[in-house]
Amino acid sequence: MANLARQEMYFHEFITVEEIIARIGEVNVTQVQAMAQRLFDPARIAVTLLGRLDGVKLRRAKLVVEEQGIGTSPCV
């Protein structure tokens, strides 16, 4: 019931599981990469550290953009 209500509120229609699967299948690699570039902008990236942080020093200059995507270099 919650799913039906959510779909009605956001999309003003009911979308079947088959339609959702079909729409997902239409997405191609180029579209995924374009969205990733938009969402993971290196100038806006944030880092969260959890646990013991003894000796950890993290600087923005240590974050690097790799040719095939975004990654990090060792920061300790």
C-alpha cells in the first residue's frame, strides 16, 4: 500500500514492476558514466572516517581523480 501511495504522490500513476525493469534495461553505460560525473564532482566530494583516527591526516590535495573514475590515494 505504501508503494502505491508513493507512486501516486510522485508520479501520478502506478508503475508496474515490468515497466520499471524495462526502464532500467534502457539505461546504457554512457548515461551511467554521465550521471556519475555529475554526482561525484571532485570539487564537492566529502569523506567520512569512522573508527580510531590515530595518526590519520587527510588533505584535499591527497584526493586524486583517476582517468577511469574517482579514487583516492593513500592519505596516512
